Amino acid sequence: MASILKFQDMKKLSKGISMVTCYDYWSARIIDGTNIDAILVGDSLAMVMHGHKDTILATVELMCMHVGAVARGAKQKTIIVDMPFLSFRKGLTDSMNSVLRIIQSGAHAIKIEGAKGNLELISHIVESGIPVMGHLGLTPQFVNQLGGFKVQGKQKEEEEEILQSAIALERSGCFAIVLECIPAKLAGVITEKLQIPTIGIGAGPSVSGQVLVLQDMLGMNSGFSPKFLKTYLDGYQMIKNALNDFDEEVKTEKFPLENHCYY
Ligand code: KIV
């Protein structure tokens, strides 16, 4: 059964936790047959799947639609889902209704960006039986305040604020924290200080695990090459080649052949 409990043990045993984003049924089925430890239905789906310029336009409805598809495809994996922009800042009742809808769509845990103003709600969600993952550093829902998708925690005061936020999130009951685009040294300090695991993206190696956006690590997002990203496939070119091969075979009557026909 999918469970968050193994992540704490993995940190204790220094076993790296692997997590990728997933937004749909067919990639969920592929991931389900791999050794990847967890799936994140990130609100990055607003950008990756729907072509928006940031994650602000993700809604609870949209997240739930994608979570349902992922849950139908990945029966073995722990599915963590982003609470979209402002869905957890609307007072206790509305926020809990949003959490409920996401959990009922198939999530095992939720992720909330930022610490300030969220700690009480996080404790309430955790006390209600729902595991919560924190997210600090570059928090894309704050893009308009941060002035873009920029590395965070480079200044001493920022560094201290991120560290204190991480400690506060752990105290509020988070089972893990995503650290996005912060200096590797700071990520290491936070990971040392906390009992709970840290999952990095652009946060260097001294964390408990790594997360990447599936389409980025498969090289589908052509032209997107931030420093932290490693691509494990040239997916964009491979898919283009396959489509052009199909096109050519249709035009040269090489497909379908006799073995593709019903008799
Ligand atoms: O939305 C997302 O995909 C994320 C990851 C980048 C951590 O939050």
C-alpha cells in the first residue's frame, strides 16, 4: 500500500527518495511500473499541460481532474498533490473543503507552498489525518512577489528565514519539505537540522531526495535547460522522429502492411 511512512525511514537510512511529477493516466501507468518512490501532481500542470505562463491559474477543479487520472494509472505509488493558488487561504471551512475534494480525487497527501500564515491550517490538516508536505525556497505561487522564477536564499536574512520556516513546518506536522532553487549549502543545513526528509529541486545533493518535472527530465520541454536540470532522454526529438516516420510511411504506403490487416 502507498504510504508516506517509508520516507522518514529512507532519510534515516540515507536512501535517496525519488519523486517525479505526473499529471495524466498514461504516464502514471509508466511510473507505476518503475522504482520511483512518489508521484507529485504539481500545480506546474498549469504550465506543462495547459500552456499557462505560471501556476497561478491552477484551480481545485483542474487539480482534481488530473489527480483522478493519475490515481487510476498509478495504484502502487504515493500520490502527493499541490493545493493550488489561494485554495488554502480562504478560511478554515473553504480550505478544508478544497483539501477534501483533492483527497477524494485520489491524493494520499497534499503539498502547500510557504510557511507564513499556513502553520495553523497545516496542523489542522495533519490532525485531521492528512499528511502535508511543505514547500520552501522558490515557491512558484509567489512569482509576482518574487519578481520571477529566481534562486532564493542567497542573502543571509533570506537564508535564516527559510531555515526558520522549515523548522516551523516540521513543528506543524509536515512529513517532508520540498526545497526549490536554494543554495546547496543552505539545503544541507536545513536537512541536517530537521528530522523529516527534504526533497530538493535545484537544491543540490545534500538533501534526502530529489524531485523533477517528468516532461523536463524526459527532455520533452525543448529549450528549457536551467542549471539544475538533468535530462535522461531526448524525448522531444524522439517523439518528433516517430511522428515523422509515421507520416513518411503513410505517404510511401509502407504502413499498414499485410500483418496490420484484419481478414
Ligand atoms: O508544481 C510542481 O511541479 C512542484 C515541483 C516543481 C516541486 O511544486
